[in-house]
Amino acid sequence: KAGVTQTPRYLIKTRGQQVTLSCSPISGHRSVSWYQQTPGQGLQFLFEYFSETQRNKGNFPGRFSGRQFSNSRSEMNVSTLELGDSALYLCASSTTGRTDTQYFGPGTRLTVL
Amino acid sequence: AQSVTQPDIHITVSEGASLELRCNYSYGATPYLFWYVQSPGQGLQLLLKYFSGDTLVQGIKGFEAEFKRSQSSFNLRKPSVHWSDAAEYFCAVQNSGGSNYKLTFGKGTLLTVNP
């Protein structure tokens, strides 16, 4: 089975721009979660989607948004980029979310200049 | 709110030596507990998990962890470290009840292995 894939792997943007990151979960997985990883704050939960519905949300500003499609693929969008948004964005998928292993993708490295 | 503390930011061990990485959590009930490993430039790989039952959990790559409720700890151990174990290790906790399935991670412990 193919693992979680994330595209693109690397992105460079400038302040004020917006960006869209994509995540394709493992086949059959319906839950997709997003995490932000930075050296200062560590790994922080952004949001989780299940069957096209946002089920949980972390403490991030409204500039961070996401969605999930009927094939379980998910996208996250960050608008009006700030320097502090530079991070590794990780996507994880699982079958239902509860007591299921979350499998992580390799991440998208976003650099904001 | 749940939280995880990994007291050791960086640990150096010699190849072949034993390893113990510490993890303490804060949660009102018995949480679900995880250890993940991250190699440079990579995502997270699950080493092992605890949901219930036997408090000594076996994982991949020869790792094990023991859940101690009285100490709110879930320490990771390996009897003999290999050079390929050099990576960053993260302990995580998840709600065992309710509808929030997010993982809360510790800040990580960076493991260096000397030849």
C-alpha cells in the first residue's frame, strides 16, 4: 500500500502571498490531520477532517484553513503568509481517528521570505 | 488540557549501550500514548503505542515502553542502540474519550549515537 503523500515537498513564498498544500492519505483512510512543526513551538495540531467534515481544530488563526474531498484527499491553505508561518507541515491519515495509528507523510517544507 | 514533557532535549549514547528516553504526561484519565521517531527531513514513524492492557509495550526496531500510571510516565527503552537509531524521538498523547482525536506532542529528544 502506498503511504501518505504530500505535495509539494518544498515551497518558497513571500510575505502576503497565499499557499495551498496537498495531502493524499493511505487508500481506505478517511481521517486526515494536519500538524505544523517549527523549532520553537514543536509539533502543533492544526485540524482534522473526516468524511469531508472538519471534526477538530487547533488554536491557529483563521488564515489557516483546510478541506477534504470525497476521495479523502485533503488540502490546507494559508492566506496572507507571515514569516512565522515558515515550518514543516505534516499530514497524517488514519482509518477513523480513534485508536487507529496515524500515519504521517514526509511533510511540506514551507519557507516564507 | 493534556500536555507532554520530554525532559531531555539531547541525549548522546555509545553504540551498543542501553537507552532510556523519558516522557511524562498530564491528562485527567488514562490517555492513549505513542512514541514516534523522525529522521532528518522525514515525517514521523510510529514506534509503539499504548491504549490499554499490558503496561509494557513492544514496538518496532527493538524498542519498548512502559506505562506507569502512578508516575504519569511512558518511558522508551532499547537494550542496545545501533548507529541507525540516531534521530529525534517524540512522545505523544491522545484523548481516550470525547471526540477530539488530536495528538499532543512533547518537544522531542534528539538522540546522537557515538561509534
